[in-house]
Amino acid sequence: MINAMTIIKKKETLSYLDFQAYWRKEHANIVTRSPDIGAYVQSHPIYKNHLEFDGDIDGLAEIWFEDTAAMRKLAATEEYRAIQEDEKVFIDSKSVRLIIAEDTLTINGAVTDRKILLFTKKPSIVDLNVFRDKSLKLNFNDLRHIISRSKVSLPKTGGYKNGKVPEWDAIFTFWVEEEVSQKTISTLIAGVSDLSSKTIGKYCQSILIKKNN
């Protein structure tokens, strides 16, 4: 399975409330019309006064496919063109970043409706294979009482060919069983600091739009 991870930013003219409502309902209805769409999850950042704000990322959409051939099949359909057209309503198209990744489960536990996402960029001097290997071996035992499940999503190596470089070199996902503070997010960011030149942390509501066929 591959994970098509789309990082999005809202149109400036929309409030966060209106952006999230449209994405969750109207746009989700259009996406799920396609029989070629696999499991589909939206991650909506939670905005609270005790959390630090970063405006670079307003959401993450994840859709799983059997392989890249299944993705190409979708891209050739009328349903996909309708999805792209509807994105213009609420998404800043210049900010969209698609990462084709492979997921590795690092803690096998319960899926909850809250998660922390870490978007991580490696330093240019660090070898990619070393970065990927270390990313998969990180442990966050100090927060194991909060984290119920975790995974690491790494871009497929084809994303680095012909001078291309993905926006992020790893996306860490931590499902949590209770409300978290900025300190918790900062502790997770510190846990990847030795690997990272830049990390953005987002506390999100996780919404399962569609299960696997």
C-alpha cells in the first residue's frame, strides 16, 4: 500500500471554521464518489490558545492505494477532475504539496480521533538513507503513557529522482488518548531534533471519511 499525503493550506478569504466545514462535508462527498478512492482520512489542526500557531499547514489528507498504477487510474477519471475543480473553492492551490509515502507502524495500538503530526525536514548534510533508518528507530518512551499508536511515513525514493526533493522527508503520526499541551508537542519535536533541520508539529482531529474497500 502507498499513502498519497496531500498537505494543504486554506484560501485566505476563508475562516478556519468555514474551511474545515467545507473540507469535511462538501469536498469529502465529492472525493468519495470515486470508486477508485481507498481509505481516506482528514487531519484538521486544532486551534486553541495554549497551542503555538503555525500558518504553513492547515490540513493533511491521506488516501491509500494499492500501488501507483491505482493512483494513475484515478487521475484519468472524470471524478478526479471534479475533485481538482472543487479544491479551487477552499484550498490555496499554490500551497498544495503531494507526498507519495510508505507507512511503517512503530507502535501498534488503538486508533483515536486525536493525533499529533510532525512534518520533518532533514539537514542537507545528512545522508537520506541514514535519516530514514534513524527515523524508523526513534522511540518516544517518555510519552508512551499518552501515545496509543504511531507510524512514520517516508516518501518513496522516486520522489528524490531527477533533482526532485519532497517538501518533507518524514511525517510522524502519534495517536493520543488524552488532551495534549504544547509541552507534549514540543517534547515530540525535541525527540526528532537530532535528525531535523525543520519540524512543524500539529495537534489534529482525525476524521475517517472512508474505510478501505
